[in-house]
Amino acid sequence: MPKRFVVAASEFSELSRSDTGFELAEGLTAAAQQLHETSSPHATLRTAVRLAVRILPGAEYAGISVIEPKAHRQTLAWTDEVVRSADALNAGHEHHPYWNRLWTAPVARIEDSAAADGDLALSGLGLRSVLSLRLRADRRRLTVLTAYARAPRAFDESATRLGRLFTAHVGIALDSATQREQLTEAMRTRDLIGQATGILMERLDIDASEAFASLVRTSQRENVKLRDLARRIVDASEGD
């Protein structure tokens, strides 16, 4: 199970002492509601990048991507094509120091890509500030939310702390959406296997246990998933 990076409430205790803090809490609550209302994991990701631009101070663009060893990178959701262009610039750069930091730290920032120690490729896209926050991580891959801005030094410590709190909400919503999708798929698979079992019972004049055992044997012999075999039987029956 990939790890989520949960931020302790104490890191944001100072926010509750001002009207701005209450407004922020209301904004995050509204964002959490929108995230939990999404219908699928992909919809959760699309909603998250849109909300990131609205919630994170200074953010103009946002994307969520998966990073694998040797810097293989896949963009899952984005608010603008410039985000995909930024990801593509770094794909295949195994030793890129900025992305490498995310394997050992939950946050990576570029204050100014045009600076001497920045990323001139990003600067060429007009992206001067970058804030990346881990959503999920295991030994094989990272899931990262990244915000971009055209102005240098757009993301300060407050934006970073807020970003970590927001990504905690995104991670919880993504887990919930994934579990709902898996449950729905499991129910569909059960129904499909039930239909295929019924078809075999009728065709071969056998009982339910014998029909299911026949499905399992055929699945193993042909090296086909039980679900796919059941769908094949049901589709063939409907075509008769």
C-alpha cells in the first residue's frame, strides 16, 4: 500500500488565530467536499489540480504526475498544456536533482528557474517557480502534485504548508475513490461470473459448484483471468 503524507495539525495551528485562518479552513472544507464527490480516481485527480490553482497562493498551473526510477514520468492530470510540456522536459533525466529530492523529502521547490542553480528548461517555458508535493510513494513510484507560477519566488513557506495540508485531503479522497471503484468492479465481476456459471449450468446440465469449477479450470488452463473468461462466455451467449 503506497504511503500518504499526512501533515500534523500543529503545523497549521497559527492559522486558527485569525480571520484568514477561518477563511482558509472553510476553503479547505469546501475543497474536501468537492474531492469526495468525484466519481472516479481520475475525476479526483482532475478536480485536485483545478482546486490547487485556486487554493495555493501564487499558483497559476498545476499537474499530478507519476515518477518512476530513471525519471520515467507520466502526467495524470493537468490544468494547462504547459504542465505536460514541463513534465516531458524532465522525462528520462535519471539524475535530475530537483525530482530526485522527492524520493527522500515530501516537498521540492524551485525558487527561480532562471537562476544559476535553477532549471533553464523550465524557465524557457516561462515557469519560474515550482512547488512539488508528494501524494503517494513506495519504492517503485511517486505520485506528485506540482504547482507552477510565472513569477519567481511565488511559493513561500506558508504556501508549502498549505500545499501539504491540501495534498493530505487529496490523498484521502483518492483512496476513497479508488476503494469505491474497486468495490464497484468487484460487484460487476461477481455478477459476470454468476451469469457465466448459469450459462454453463444450462448448457452442460451441471450444478453451480461444477460449473464454477469448470470456469476455474479453463481459466488456469488458458491462462486467462476468470473475469475475462466469464465475459467471453456471456458475450458469446448474447450473440447466439
